[in-house]
Amino acid sequence: MNKIYTDLQLHQKFMTMAFQQAEMAYSKGEVPVGAVVVHEGRVVGKGFNQVEMLNDPTAHAEMLAISSACATLNQKYLTGCTLYVTLEPCPMCSGAIVWSKIDRVVFGAMDEKSGACGTVFNISHSKHLNHRAEIIQGIMESDSEYLLKQFFSEKRP
């Protein structure tokens, strides 16, 4: 089987799981972003935005998924891991990606206002930092964009 096709199938599988996390956020009135961390083919961390629920501006899906993965693996560095997230990580989350040494980030929709994996900033590839993550964008992009647009159209008619 073609390796690119196999990789795409895997990315879609895990992005679907991240999307399910985003749907959980949506159902709770949170900005619908979901994330999962995968290590050796299994999910070791997951999260969805909980900023409003926890009254915590750092409770982004990526941050919660990274914390969960570190707890599951009982280590502070996530080398060998891939983060799947429905929206391009912001500067805070991109910093956490660099500090946790995640190997790869796969995201759906670009964030034209604060994306920090190449759209507005490129923290994940900064030559000034000690780690760079591979970035793959556009997996389930239209699904992720649709869910975000639907959420904001309800919140800001």
C-alpha cells in the first residue's frame, strides 16, 4: 500500500478523534477545538477547550491534551508523539508544543488571527528555539472550519 495514502488514513483517523473532542467543547458552549496526542499508534492524551468552564485562559484543547499525555506517559517530554488538533495552535499552545518536544503537529483549520504554526507566527519552526515540530495542515480542514463558523454564527448573530 502507498505510504502517503496510509499516512493520510492515519491522520484522518486521529483527526476524527480530535474532532469528536471539538464537538464536546461545542456541546458545552466552548469554542469548538479538540486535540489528541498519539504515541506509537495509541491516544495517550486528549482535550477540548475548557476556558469558560474552568475560568482559565490556558485551558486550551492542546494544553489539556499535552498535560494528559505527560501524565499518561509519566514524562515531561513527548518525543515520538504527534498532536492532532482541529485548529492551528495559538502562540501559547505552540510554545507548549516546543517545550514538550512533540515531534509533529497535524491540524485542520488555519487560524488567521493568531495561528502560530505558520499562519501568523511560526513558533513551531523558530530557529531561536531548541526544538522544531513538523507541521501538517489541512486534515479535515473543511469540517473544522464549518464547526467553528457554526459556533460563532450562534454566538454572534
